[in-house]
Amino acid sequence: MFIKPCHGLITSLYDMHRKHPITGKILPHWGVDYGNHADNSIPAAAQGVVRFIGRGHKTAGNFIVIKHPNGWETAYLHLAAITVIVGQSVEQGQKIGVKGMTGGATGIHLHFEVSTGTWPGDYKNNVNPVLYIDDPDVRELQSNLNKLGYKLVVDGKYGEATMNAVINYQDRRNLLADGVPGLVTVASIKKDLPNYIAKEEPIMPEPNANVVSPSHKEAWEWAKEQGYLNGERPKDPLTREQFATVLKRMHDKLAE
Ligand SMILES: [Zn+2]
């Protein structure tokens, strides 16, 4: 009934009994977290009316609450930007804001909650959002796990069967068996696929004048001249750090 409220992998699960990693106190996590992505726009999970907007809240940061026709509410926390106003009607999929890390967040992510009544109440109406979302990343995960011998229904819903398969996989691979299908787990599963082929990407993608800085373009041209990019397609794309190294090498060379 809901669409995924952003792009990005699940980085933390709904958990009524979560222990705080530092204090050890039981601190429930009343929603699901989705991590950073190249496209961090936030679509409304379903049609509804913006009931509440919070700004600069100590823990929730900038957030939006949408009321849906059946009385359910969805909440979108830690936003970098909000592009709707209270009382506004929104269609399912309509952009309402941008993912961020305002409030109590250590990195860019969306904390998303679903309530079967008025949010937050005392959270007694909160339900596990991933049971109501057909998530394309979860579909891919389920289909990949099935290629490794699991027998999951490919429905995009991150239910108990899928989570248990992930925990089982993580355990077999000596990964942190937390059931969270994050970057490390997803990448490891892909590498285990029978038809896995390492993606070959250029060491530095040819600069596109619209998206890269002049220094990137300059460094790319220089690296090509120096033979770093002699027509080959090295295995891994340059990380930010590696690019910084090339840039520094270039400046050092030019300063000689
Ligand atoms: Zn969260």
C-alpha cells in the first residue's frame, strides 16, 4: 500500500526491543532507516495531506507527518529540506523533501515511521514499515538469495523469512549477523552469485562538463597524459581518496 519513501538500502530495522549500542538501555527503534543514495529526494509513500511539519527538533530534526485517507500516518525524519506546507494535499510519489541528517543522526539517512493512528501517540500504533512496502532493493535481494539456494517469496517486503535468510547468510559468511541488508551484506551476496562478473569501470570516468569540477577535468587530462589511463579499463573506479591522491600527484609534479 506504500511505496518506498526514498532510494537507498535499509540500514536499520524496526525493533521494539533494540538495545542502545553504548548505554545498553532498551531503546526501541520505531521505524526503518534508509541510507544515503545519489538521489536523496523523498516521495510521499501514499496519497494524503501534510498534517504536521517539525523543524530543528533535537532528535527528529526537520520532519514531515502525512495523514492518509484510512487514518494511518507516515513520518519522515532528519530531512535536509522540506518542499511542502502543512495542509497541502500530496499524491503518492510526489516529492515532499530531501533526505538529510538533521537532529539526532550520525549520517545521511531517512528514518521512516508508519502509524495506524495519529503519530506518534505513544508509539502504540506504530507498525513495521517494511511489511507494507514493496522495495525494489528487497526484491533484488530476495531474488539473489534464491539463486544461492534460499526459497523466498520475491515480494519486496522485508519480512521475517527474508530477514532470517539474511541472518543465516551473514552467519555463514562471518559477517555481523544483524539481519540488516546493508551495503556489505548486499555486496557479499552479489559476489557469491554463480554468474557474478566484476563490474569494470574506468579508473576515473571521463569528465562530463556538467557534473565535474575544473580540477577533476584537469586531473583527468593530466593522468591520461601520464599514462595512468592508457586505454585500459581498470577494475575499480577511483574513490574520492584515490582521486585526491592523483590530484596531489599532479600538483606536486607541476610544482617541480
Ligand atoms: Zn532510525
